[in-house]
Amino acid sequence: MKLSHSMKSSHYLLVALLTIFSVSASAEEGKVFFNREVIQFKGDVNAPGKAIACASCHTANPADVGKHIVTGKQIKPLSPHANKKRFQSTRDVEKNFTKHCNEVVGSDCSPQEKANYIAYLLTEKAPSKK
């Protein structure tokens, strides 16, 4: 589903999550979730998995350009204030939540986690000063 240009798509997604799942979003909890390190489930006793977080690829400031920790590929800013193309398609947003939550957290994210995450991203407006 494509959203109209007159609608702030990131705000639309947050409102949709809040309405559909009757949750209240917390930007503070979203920031904790974004920076929370989880041990990857890959590895064994002699070589345990590596600790990763959303911030591992997207940097501590989601308004900054990120870099994939495995491929080294550049990632456009996650914050919709720094990258207007973020959150343009609800289908793509859900696909990416499913993929990345399973890769990083090890399971799908809850509606509450998604709402908190988007609320946090809406607070990060400016890239870090270099």
C-alpha cells in the first residue's frame, strides 16, 4: 500500500500500530530496544555468537548513514526525518520488521516493540556532527 504524499507516512504507521493493537508508544523504550545488544544464536561453546543490536548497522544515531556489519554495504539513514523514503510502504515496513527482528532479536517483534521503535525514530531528526 502506497501512502499519499500529503500524509506523513511514518506518523501514519505509528498511529496505525497504536490504533490496531491498542498500544501506547514510548520513544524512550524504543531507544532502549534499538540499542539493546542480543547475542546472535549462531556459534558454539568455543566460538559464541556476536552481540548485535539495531545500532550495530544503523549507528547510535539512526539519522546517520549506517553500514552493514557483515557486508560493509552503506545503509541510508533509518530516521524518516533524515531519509524521506523510509516508511513509504506498509508492506515494506512489515517485511523489514519481520526480516530484521528475526535476524537480530531471534523472533518477530511485537506490535508494542514496533510502535516504540517507530516513536524513537521520529525523535532522531539530525545526523551527528562529523
